[in-house]
Amino acid sequence: MDTSAVDSSVLSPAVTEQLQNLVVDSSDVNEFLHELCDLAARAISGSMELPVVCAVTLSRRRRTTTAAWSDPEARIMDEIQQNYGAGPCLHAMNTGTTVLVPDTRTDARWPEYGVAIAQLGQLSVLAVPLTLDEDAKAALNIFAPAVNAFDSDALESAEMFAANAQCALRLAVRVATGQQLAADLRAAMESRTAIDLAAGIIMGQNRCSQEDAMGILVKASSSRNQKLRTVAEHLVASVSSDSRPVTHFD
């Protein structure tokens, strides 16, 4: 294999920049992973001059799923592996080591899985771990329709691509986590605003303390089997033209 071709196709600054742009442009982690699979398939196919398909397996909170794929066939092959409960991608993900299957028809480690995907026309598999944060791990599965498709140059290039990809993926996960925390904080503040306004209305109507007003709200929430925020918003809406209270942020 021409190593310079691998370097220019898989490890070029353009690919690194595309990975960085994916973090910025993707609306969530799932979209990022799908774009990552498409980019991996294009880059690795171009470097090997052989069409490959890719899938990403993600394990988080003890749940393992096929998170993304470049082609529906890649998803099927990845899910077949999960149904067997063992295979190159799962092994790579759980051990943090790259796994190469030169010939799926004869590999003795996962014979049933190998035969199953060989029947789908994929004769070589390369599984590369993606190191994430403590509560999550992943692996990139690369399927090729030829025996011994991945030589040492292809293996090294795939590992370097994965190293760049995992940095971008960690950033995407952290950005998504930050966005979720911000959304949770906003929701909590909006909930607090509705409850405080409702308590103020009850205090004005009943000439009672804030503690007594909160007691009335809690009792209404319990008797109606509704969330406290829902009861509060209904009360505010009953005396205001606005459907829901607005929380103002600096």
C-alpha cells in the first residue's frame, strides 16, 4: 500500500478540520456520530482504494448500542455482533485494544459472527477503540469486502484517525452535557418562577404568609395528582393573559 496516500487521505489537516467542524455543526451527539461514520468511511475507503462501511458501538451506563453507521448494512453487522454478545468491536471497546479479523470466514475467535457477516459480503473487520470519559466507551468498526484488506499501513492509519476522532467525540459529549445542564438549569428556574408567582397570588388572595401559600399549593398538587409546577402555571394563567410565566435571564 502507498503510505503517502493513506496519510493524505486519512490524516490530512483537512480531515482533522472536518472532525472539529462536526463538533460545532452537529446539533447533538447522535448527529455527530453519524457524520463521523460517514467521514471515516469516505476517508478510509479513499486511502485503501476499497469501499468500506463503518459503525460506532457505544456503551454508556452499562447499555451497549449501535450508535451510528455510514450504511444500513454496517448497522446490521454491528447489531448481529451484539446479538451474539461477542465480537471484534465489543472486544476492542471492552479491552481498549485494536482488533483485526483478516478473514471473517476462518477466524476462530468469533466463528459464528464471522460466518454471519461473511454471508453479507464483508470478509475483513478492523475494530478500533475510542477512549471516552469514565462512564462511556466506544469503538469504530470498519468492514471491508475483501480478505486481508487491512495491512499494517491501513491499521496504523485507522488508529490515528480514531485518535483524532475520539478527541472530537469527547468534546462533543462534553458540549452536549453542558447544553443539557444549561437546559436543566433554565427549566428549574422557570419552574421556580411559576411557583413563586403562584404563591404570591395566593398570599394576596388569602392574606396569608408565604409558608401558608406554599402549603396550599402543595395540597392542591397532591389532591389533583399534578406536578407542583403545573398547578402553579394554571393558577398564574387564570389571572394573567400570558399562558406561562417568563423567566428573564441576563
